[in-house]
Amino acid sequence: MKKTIIIFLTLLLISCGETRVMTLVEMPQDWSDKTGQAFLNKVDMRKIQYSVLKQFPESVQKQININIMPLIFKPAGDKDRFYKYEVTVNTHQEWDKTKQVEKYIAHYLEQLLEQPDAMKPMVFVPLPKGYSVQDSQQVLYKLDMSQLKLGLAKNFPGIENRPLHMKIVPIEFKPKNLKYHVMVVSESDHEFEYAVEQYIAQFLKKGLKVS
């Protein structure tokens, strides 16, 4: 688990030299650093990375590293400490859009924090025991994606007019214990994305029975 950093504002104010402008996101008022970390543990970081990739296609060449960390701010005097998330994006190559990506992720996080208790869970589909990553890829290769598109169009009228990206990734939790991680990105409409993810998950389950 990531360690929480305590930042003393007085030290920041009197520090010398070059400083980096931090990309910060407010936590709800009644939260602590532990509450903030518990929330982060439920956030779909793979989906955030995928969303960034679709919003900033060139990021794939920059090998970006995304980090979201809860911070404790301790003002001088007797004022109460308060909590924020810091969003940082690092790259292996120089890139002038890292700050834009940080702001994009911060906005994404702010949307999730508007109703933290209503945040949708990640969507996984278990594969049969003993399946390897190669087996899982073969299942995806054999799926009739045209049928999936027809089903989506029937169940979600107008979906063809929306920008929508979907990704299905096999994740190995233990050796020979895999699950598909289903991700849908569509204009940060999380309710819609989750509904489509669930539909795709059901489609995958049927495909696994056939295979």
C-alpha cells in the first residue's frame, strides 16, 4: 500500500529553487488519508490509463506512468490538517503534454468523487480454471464481434453515434487463474460505460460456454 505523505505548507512556502506546480484534487471534507486510499483501491486504474490513451494517442510512445496519491496538508498554527489527491504523470521521453494529462486525470477523478458511494465496480469475467493467457486470446479471436456490435446496437439505441472504445484484457491473478477485464470508455459517461461493460461481460460468458 502506498504511504501517505504529510506536507507542511510553511516549508513549501519558504523553500527555495525550482518548484513544480502540483495537480491536486480535493477530497470530500469528512475524509481522511485512509478513506482516500480506500477509495483509490476501488478506482479502475487500467481504465484511466486506457481513457488517457484514447484522449492522447501519442502517449503510447511516451511510456507514461500515472500515479495518484493521497496527501496530508498540515497548515501552520492550530489549523486542522486537510487532504487532497496529487496526480502525477511521468514519461520516459520529454513530452510537453504531461500537465494536460494530469489535468485530464484530475477531472476524471473529480467526476468519480461527486458520488463516491455510487462508483461502479470493475467488470471482470472469470475464465475456466487451467486456461492460459494464450487460451484466453484464442477465445477472443474466435468471438463473433459482428454479433456483439448488433447486440449493442439493439440494446443501446444510438450507440453507433457515440464515441465509444472498448478493451478486453486477460488478467492473471494467479498462475492459471485468469479473468477478462472489460473496459468501455465513452465521454466519461460512467453509467453508460458500466451498462455496456456488463452487456459485453454477458456476451463473453456465452462465448466461453461455446468454446
